[in-house]
Amino acid sequence: MNGRARGGQSGSDPGAPQTRVKAEANTECQTSNAQRSTENVPVALSIAGSDSSAGAGIQADLKTFSALGVYGLTAVTCIVAEIPGKVSRIEPVSAKIVREQIEVLARNFPIAAIKTGLLCSAEIVSTVAKTILSLDKMSAPRIPLVIDPVFVATSGDPLLDPAAIETYENELFPLASLITPNLDEAGRLLGTKIKDRQSMHHAGKELEKRFETGILLKGGHLAGERAVDLLFANGKMVEFSAPKVFGVATHGTGCTYSAAIAAGVAKGLALEEAISEAKKFVTEAIMRHFRWTSHPGKNLEALRHSL
């Protein structure tokens, strides 16, 4: 009887003690591997507006962070009712809740990079600047800050009043690691029109000198077969170029680009490498876009935020 019992244990009985020990050991090993795979995942924070069509704003940022292996946090600044090509309505949240979102996240998460998008009003811009400044005083080194100065929508709709833009210049830009204006936004800051590569060079140098930080001047709106962006940092200029994708009318490219840069920085990439990888990502997102036929029978297109 005892012999049969021992024989049963050495067979294939799933309830045998030795088998259970092996199964438990395998489970512990798998659990340990799962824990290791989720430890030390980089964290990035997006401070931006919520886009109802999910192609821009914090929705685009979260998709980008996730696709690039970064855990994304958000502080919502406003609610935007929009579709690609049309902003219907914007309503800001209170500056107090913007500050509280940032502070509670910073107290509990190891934020490795921050990006800002649409900040809606002078009061919110100022609140974000003061909150980030207080975080910088408590953390060493400072958390890298990528600022996408969202002044005008892709549709051409103005998103900020002059007082808010002035607050950007006086309070938020001095905290930036990188500012990523397009040609219209750079022209608004400089009070000039940027219409060719020569004026891009001049504008980028002037902005770097004025704000004493890195400037990525995005030249996708210039004529030509390639979308060329210029980085001005530490007194030198670096070019990033990719083929233009024609015939796609969408929005959120600036949000996605700056979020991808922030994701690279959060992962420890040097700035130039982070921009290079982000350029590839946003180009692919445009090339592999979604397309639907909307209710009035027009094409509706959105970026595809995946690798």
C-alpha cells in the first residue's frame, strides 16, 4: 500500500506533492519575471487639453507614451470639443485643479520628463510655471520640460490670447529644456513671417538667444518634398528631415511629436537622439493614418499612434 502510494507520486498525478512544488516554483519564477518587467518603467507627465476626437492633446500624448514604452500621467487644463480640422468649443478647468493634479502626481510618481500642450489661459500658464518651479526646487536634477507652445490650432483657430502668450514668455519658457514652435508660433513670438530656410535659421538663432534654451523649429509648413526641422541648442544647429506625407488632413502632429521627444528624454536618451526617434515616430503616425467617411460624406483622418 505504501509502495503504491510512492509509485503514484513518481507518476503523472497532477496532485502529487513533487509536481505541486515544481508548479509553485514555476509560478513564483513567472511572477518574479513579471514584476521585473514592470519595475523602473519610465514615467512622463503631459499637461495639456483633452481632445474629444482623441487625435491630439492628452489623448495623443498617452497613446504616444504607451507606444514608446513610457507610462503616461496627465494633468488636464481644458476640455476641447473638436474633430480633425475644426475646434467647436474650449472650456478651461480651474487653475487650482491644474495645480493639484500636478502636485499629487509629483508627490507619488518618479516623473522623468514633463511636456506641456494647450494651457488655455494666462492664469493656467502662470499656475503651471509656478508649480513646475516649485517641483524643480524639491528635485535634483530638475525634471526636463518640453514645451509645445500651442497658440493656434491646425485648423487655424486661435487658442490663446496675447496675455497668455506673454505669460509663456515671461514665466514658463525660462523653465524649458526644449521649446518646439512651428513656423506660425515662432513668427508670433518674433513678430515676423518665416517663409523660407534662411528665415528659419535666423528665427531659430534669435529664439535660442532670447529664451536661453533649446529650440526645435518645425518647418513642415514650408514648400518642398521634405519636412525639415532645425534644432538650435548650445550655439549649434542640427537638422532633422523626413519625407512629407501629402494628402493627409489631420491634427495632433505637434502634440505627438513633443510627446515622443518627452518619452525619449524620460527613457534617458540624449536630446538629439530623442528628437530623431520622435521624428520617425510622428512621420510613421502620419503615413499610417486612419481614415473614415464622416456623416456629411467627407474624409475624416487621424494619426495612428502605434509602432
